[in-house]
Amino acid sequence: MIKAVICTVCKHKYHQDVINPMAITVHPCPNCGKAGRMIMGPGQPERTGIAAVPFTRPKIAYPLLSLPVNHSLLSAGPSDVDKLHMAATGAGFTLVGFHGCGSTSAASILTAVRDVSTTNARGRGFMVGSKYDGIPQTWAAQAKGGGTATILRIYVRGWGGMVRGTHYECGKMDPDDDVSEDGLEMVLAVAIFGNILALPSKSTDASMDLSAVWASCPSHSFRPDELDTMNRVAAYLRVNLDQLEAMIEAGGEQVKSVEAAFKTLGIPI
């Protein structure tokens, strides 16, 4: 579903995809970043969004690229992507994963990661997938945001100093999401958006090894808001969170043991 939106400040008219008509979030204006007002049908209340946080693209010394790429990074071929990668890593950026979206959204993300490119799956932030042939490919196939399916490389400056729970959160893809349940996801916090750099990808990225970055990403699917409770139950049963999830999924006597632990600890089920 597509809804018409008009900026409350510069009056720029634009459209946005609406996935759930019962829970509509109005995206900020892509022209000036201010609040957008959704033009609803007759008799329906208008909805107004919030202004975008003014993030700017991190500065790196761009190498000499082919002529079409100077117009749009989306036109970058393998050699240009390699040059951009070297420039990014030389400027202190680490490749952390990939982001799939439509080419319309990709063009905006390449300019600067803004808070319109967010999710609430693991706290508000920018979604990154762990591998090219996993979650991002599924996202890109949906071409969310309009245009053709596109996959971007996502880099973070100063990654070695980033702290999980403060600067990012990661884990197994939420099974309630609309992509592969066995993939891994990372959400980069809004506070570090100024340190996120998006660059185009290439087909051979499928073989890239990002295991060092994703080594601490848990394979269980407990949400961040469940972790305190689940950690208490796991400690009582003397298992880790991955084993606790396996017990719950196994059913039968395993589930009864988990339920007994909840009752003993005084935690409502």
C-alpha cells in the first residue's frame, strides 16, 4: 500500500510504502528531513510524523572512480567497489554486514544513514544482516522502498570501541519477522549513525567472511526485553540461553522443567 505525504515545512510531496495500515508511521521528508503529514482519505484523521535526526555522511577520501559512478554509487562495478572498500578501511571503517532494500532507498542510504531507515526489532536503529546470501538477499528481493532489489555493504567507524547493548544489539532473526528465521541480525543504534558508511556491493561478496564481527552474536531468538528473565531461568537450570531455547522448543518434559523453574523463581509465565 502506498500513501501520499506532504512535508509540513518545505511542502515537498512524496510517497511511502505502508506495510501495516493499522500501525502507520509517517516517514520524515526526504527533501529536508522535517516532519511529513500523511494525506488520509475523507473523514480520516491526518497523521504527522517527526523530523529526521540530521545525520551526515561520514567523510572519507574518495578514490578516482569511473565516470558513471561519480553520478551514482549504485553504478559501481567490482573495481570501483574494491577502491571504495580500501578507502573506507583506510579511514578506520570496518565492514560489519549487509543491508538489502530497494534502489530508491539505497540511493538515500548511500548519501547518509538517516533515522528513516530504522527498525524496532532490537531497539531503534539500522538493520544489518550477517551475510550476503542470508537475510539481506531476502530483504532485497522484496525491494522495499521502491525500485530494484539492491544490497549495500555497511561499514562502521571505530568498530573496536563499540559495545554491545550500547552501540548495537545482535542476535538470531526474530521468527515473527518476514525473513529467514535462521539468519542473524544486528541493529546499529541511532546514536552511532554518524559513524555508519554505506557502500555498494558486488556479487562476489557472498563469499566474504565476517565471522570475526559476528562471533558474539547469539543464536537464540530471545528478544532484548526478555534477556534478564531468561538469564535468571537459564542460571537456575544451569544451561546457557541457546540450550534453554532448545529445551523450550523440545516440548514435553523439557518444557515442564522450564515452567517449574519459572514458578520456583516467582516469574509469571
